[in-house]
Amino acid sequence: MKWSSYNKKVDFGKILTTDLNGRMRGVQVNAGNIEKILSKGVGFDGSSIAGMGTVDESDRVLVPVPESHRIIDFGDEKIGLFAGKIYEKEGVRSRSDPRLVLERVMKIAKAKGYGFLIGPEHEFFLLKSEEFNANIHTDASGYFDIDPHDTGEEVRKDIIKALLKSGIGFEKAHHEVTASQHEINVAPEDPLSAADTTLLVRFIIKSVAKKHGLYATFMPKPFDGENRNAFHMHLSMVDEKGKNLFYKKGRKYNLSTLGRRFIGGVLKYARDTSIVMASTVNSYKAYVMEREAPISIGWGIRNRSSMLRLPYSSEPHAMRIELRSPDPSGNVYLQMAAFIAAGLHGIEEKTDCGEPDTGSTYKKKSEKVLDRHYLPKTTFEALAEAQESDFLRDVLGDYIYNNYIRLKVEEWEEFRVHVTPFEQKKYMSL
């Protein structure tokens, strides 16, 4: 890319980042100044973004990641999109940058000779409005429905066109199980690139939906009794020559010892990392029977009720694991970092994953209020685990860990003391 003529290629640039909660943040920049911005970044007020800074220590600098750059052609305008890194000042990375957490984990993995490819599934709802009402759905379709029932197909097509024009690898797209729900899968990349691309994909989805007069939401559980929006992550592990390290021909399920230990680590630290994987109060309302969200901690072979599974793969190089507990409300950099770090700890600690789930895990039901064989049922339970977790503190680092836990405690307290319509209806007759 010749940055000197960049303003002739795009109308403006935009640098995206996230707050600790995972909410997308960004700044529009003059395309004519892009060379200076790539070198020096742009300043912003960290105290106005959750977990980024305080009023007495607020100055931050957002620097574009050149490798993340994509030109998004919306027809009426072209935007140069970047993911960004956060700095305290020139040359000094900010401790509050979630991307830095994933960078540290990947550096550890590389030192051990491990590389990864990760492919997320992007699930979202296309709704008529961001305000909930009885007429909010855009269709009444279900899984794999097509025109004329899938009225969102035209929107998906335009999203896919924007992805392909920008160079983002597209794999498949379809209507999901719930009315107005859709899924788009992009090609796997190394974790840092995949996390950066996730920001761009979500920006594109929301932007295209808006141009169609619709509202795209990644809220985990918008509707009672229906499936959630998940953020399933497919992960393969390779050596320096690109050989798949999860595959071992002749072993049970063709799963290598390294793969078993990696899975074992993810299972071992599932409760520690739950507040990152499912980060909102709403997230835990999705962990219910028969709604394709996992409830117990375990792994399976092609088993969609399991927290982690081995999907079907026709070739050794395609062998991967799929983590099904995360949702898109979380911070993608922290989610991917926690996922990979847990697996690496499993390898280091030689934690075997045990036998896979048999049959539907939804048939298992614990009568205990607290049962650590299961994923947490509430933000409170997830926070209790996280506050006792040396593992999570080590992965996130003290600064982000303390700020993140503080933000989540505040969110839980806000919810805990809020009187809901459910309570008013149930208890008003007392």
C-alpha cells in the first residue's frame, strides 16, 4: 500500500479498538495524514472509555495496526479501516490495552514452538429497531431457511460483498435457528489477526444493516425461550512448519497427547475464565437446556451440547477444536488470550481431558445450587471464581485484571439492585 496517495483511495480512515468490556470504540481520521498517524497515532481521552484510564492519568494514543488495514466499499463511501494498539505515549504500550494481553500469550506460544489458527463464528440478530417492542423481528424463519422466508438474505449478501471487496476471507453464511438471527463465518487467521478482523467484521455488519434501515445486535440473549448469539471459536494448533499438532493418526479419535492436554487445560480453567467468555449479566441467561449453549464443563466428538468439541474434519491438517461457551458481548482479545493460555497451561501441567461426553449433556442435571462441574449460572458466580483465580490474574496482568473485575462487579451490582418487570408482576400481590 502506497500511503502517500491514500486519500485518493478512501474518503476517510477509521481506527477501531475496544474498551475492557469489549464495546467497540474508534476514531475517524483524515486519510491525507495517514503516514503520520501510522507513525505517531492519534491521542484520546482514556478516562472516558471503560477501563482505559482515570482523569488524572487519561492521555492515551491509538496507533493503527498496518497489517489489519482493509478498504471497506459501501458504494456511497469508501472507508479505510484499521484495528489499533493503545499506547501511553510514543513507544510505550498502555497496560490497559486488551490487545497487549493477546500479544503476550502469543509470544509465549511462539517461544514454545506453537502457532495457532482461529476462526470465529459471527452470530447476530437483524431487527427493525434497537428499541424492544412486539414488532421488532424482521422474519419468522429458522435454521438454513432461504428466500422468500429469509428476508435478511439480501442484507447478508451485501455484508458478504463488503467483506470480499475488503479482502476478508468469507467461508459461509446462513439464517440461524431463531427468528431474525444470522451467522457469518470468516476464514481462520492467526489469533491477533483474527481478533483484529473481528472488530472490522462487526463494524461492517452493523454498518450494512443500518444502510438497510435495520439494527444488528450481538446481544447474547435478546429473547426468552430462544437461542442466543454465540461466538464459537474454532482453533487449530500447528508447529513452525505448519503441521497440525492436534492430529495424531492411530490415536483415539486421532487426537494427539498434546491435543488432549490442551483440551484438559481449557476445561480446567473454564470457570476461572467464564467472566471473560460470557461477560454480561445477560450472557448467563443463555446457559439453559436445549438451546445450543453449553451448561456443563466437558468435551465431545461432534457433540453440539458440549462446551468444547471436535468438529468433523476430512483431512488431518483441518483438525481443530471448537469452544462453544463464549458469546460476542465479551472482549475478543481477552477471550482469545484466555482460551489459548488455558490450553497452554494444560500442556505445561499435563492435564488430560478425560473421556468425551456421551449423548446430550442436557440430560445431566445437577440439583446443587453450586456445582463446579457446570459453567457458572450467573455473573455473580463467575465473578466469585474469577476473584479467586491466580490463573486469570496471570493471563490478564494486574492492571487489566483489577480494572476488569471492578467493572464487572459494578455491572452486577447495578443489575442486582434493579427492580425488574418480572418481580413487579410476580410479587405485587403480596
